[in-house]
Amino acid sequence: MAGELVLLDFWPSMFGMRTKMALAEKGVSYEYIETDPWTKTPLLIEMNPIHKKIPVLIHKGKPICESLIQLEYIDEVWSDTYPILPSDPYQKAQARFWADFIDKKLYDPAWKIWGTKGEDQVAAKKELIEHFKTLETELGDKTYYGGEVFGFLDIALMGYYSWFKAMEKFGEFSFETEFPKLTEWTKRCLERESVVKALADSDKIIEYAYALRKKFGAE
Amino acid sequence: MVTGDVKLIGSWASVFVMRARIALNLKSISYEFLQETYGTKSELLLKSNPVHKKMPVLIHADKPVCESNIIVQYIDEAWSSYGPSILPSQPYDRAIARFWAAYVDDKWFIALRSILTARGEEEKKAAIAEVEERTDHLEKAFIDCSNGKPFFNGDHIGYLDIALGSFLGWWRVVELDANHILLDETKTPSLFKWAERFCNDPAVKPLMPETTKLAEFARKLFPKPQA
């Protein structure tokens, strides 16, 4: 099996963390290649010529790009172990809808919270909080987004978890105060080895965010 | 498989609505089409899609499904024993189809739309160049995916054909508006021929809007600034 599965990823990437969680849930081993997307390595360009971004999952030499697409691929290929997506078509559609919501709505304001200052940052914080509130309402009183079962949508959102502390710090708000139900949900997810092993250290992420702020002129 | 009535909230002019309708046609599903009035959003739309307040919304046995590509996948899965498969059968081919469908929406469509919203010749030229570059990527994707067959999905139209092909009406409208060919027989010959086959598919033909009618609608949606 050696060399059959390779993951090109960058340690702070919330998207790479999703893929790592999914692979761990399936108990699949793979070779991890640390790839800085700011310096485009020849392998990255070869495997993701269109976007030149990580994560890239390479299975038997063939690349699969985009984290949510990777999650579906992993679930379909290793279908005999822990299911990531629900089997019911309607539940699947709901999981896909909310994962799409997360990527469409969270990513930009999350970036702006550490990447900008002043009015832009304030607007980003307001937007981010609004979207997290929507996600908390969607969770409701469920154990996981998947119901009783940790799955696709839980992974999609927990991918961002390492960055929550950075959002709190730069946005000057408390995740626990603003989103008590989401906070409880994160604690349940953190009981899973697949999640804990995939996540980056939150303080290292804050250091990295500072470096990005300098790079983009927000410091 | 859940039985139950099927409704689709949409508009004749919407690319995204067309995707859902093509998928329903492929599966021979009868449905009630609830045409939205331009400029307003119906109560049913707002209730069924409170998050984005956008069409299309598929309502199957009173349960709403939103986002066109998600609706197409839902139709394929909920009526899996009806008609041809819309997604490819192999996981890798499915991943590739999903990748390019996302590219169509996130990169190609954005560039196409920016031709219509461009202010001045310089902006328009830049937007056209971007569309040409991205269409070129799609030409290569077609050659890779189709493997010598007539459609991205092989012998029958599928997910990626629907994702891109639904734009063909608007593609022509933007060509007219820009006075510039955007689906070039010599530059992207495979896509050019595919486009004709796609439009002639029985699941597509009754749905593709007339170019002049769509161009008139486009003028309402993208008014030109007064000279």
C-alpha cells in the first residue's frame, strides 16, 4: 500500500485538516507531504495545475482536489468502513448544502478577521458571528450535525476549529459566550482521536496568523 | 425511494434552474414548475430557502433541496433506478466531474458574468481574455473526461454536461453583447461540437431559451449605463 495514497497539505490549512480527519475515520494510511502553497512546488503544480492549492489527495498517482470533494471520494472508495455521508439522499443533500454554506460564508470573513484592521475587520466580525449563529441554529440540540453520528458536516466545520482561537483573539469575542451549543458540540468532536490528531495547535495558528497579518499589511 | 409530489421553484431564464429541470427530464419525473416573477421573491421561495433566498428550490414531498448542483445530485440519488445515471459510476470520475462543475461555477461563470458587468473597453477585454483562458481549460477537461465519447459523461449527458451546458443560452447572449465569439470552433473544437449535441438532447431542447428572448431579459438584468 506504500505510495498508493499521498496527501499534499500545509499544516495550518483548515481544508487539509478535514481530509486528515476523514482518512483517520476510515483508518486509511497515507504519506503526508508538507507543501507550502505560497511556494508552488513542482509536484503541487503537476497535481493541481488549475488552482495550485492544497490539499491534494493523490490516489494511485491520480489527484483529487478540493477538500469536500476529497471527503466524498474517500467515503466512496473506502465504503466498507465508517460512513462519512448519510445514506439517505435528502440527508445527504442537507449535509452538502451546509458544507457549501460553510465554505461560501465563513472563509472570507474569517480571513478578514485576522487579515484586516479597522472598519473592514469590524464588518468581518459581524458577518462571521451571524453565520456561526446560523450554523448553531442548524445544529440545534443534535449530538452532531449528522444526528447521532459524526460525519461529513461535522468534519467540514471542525476543519476550522484550530482557527477559532485566532478568530476570538483578533475579533475580540468569546466563542463559548456567543455560541454555547456549538462549543459543546466542539467538545464532543474533540473526544474523537481522528479530530484531535488532524488539528493544528491553536496557539501556533495564532502565531501564523500574526505572520500573515504582517505579510498583508494589517500589522 | 421516497414517492411524493415534486415542485420546482424557478425561472425560465435561470441557468441554475435549468440544471434541475434537465435532471428531472432525464429521470422522466413530472413536476409542478412554479415560475417566479422577475423582481420579486415568492413567499414559498423565502420559506423554502431562508438561508440564500434563491432559486432553484426543489420541493420533494414537502422537503426543500437548494443549490442547483446539490439538487442534481439529489435527483440522481432519490430516483436512482429511473433513467440513466447522472453522476459517473466510478469514484474518481465522480470527483473529476464535481471538480470541474465547481470550476464552472467558481471561476468560469464569474469571468463570463464580468463581461456583462464590465465598465469600459479595457475591463471588457480583460474579462474576455479570462473567459477564453478558462474555456480552454474546459476544452481540455472535455477531452479527458469524454474519452472519445460525445459528452463529458460519456454516451449520455451527465452532471458536468448539465453544469456547463445550462450556460449555453447565456453564453450566446454574452457573445452578442461583447460582439466577440466566446465558443470558437477553431480554438475549442471539441466543446463547440459538444454544445450542439447538448442543445439537441431531448432532455435539454425544450428548456433552452431562445437567444433573442434571453438577450432582451439580459438587458433588464444588466442595464447599460446611460451615455
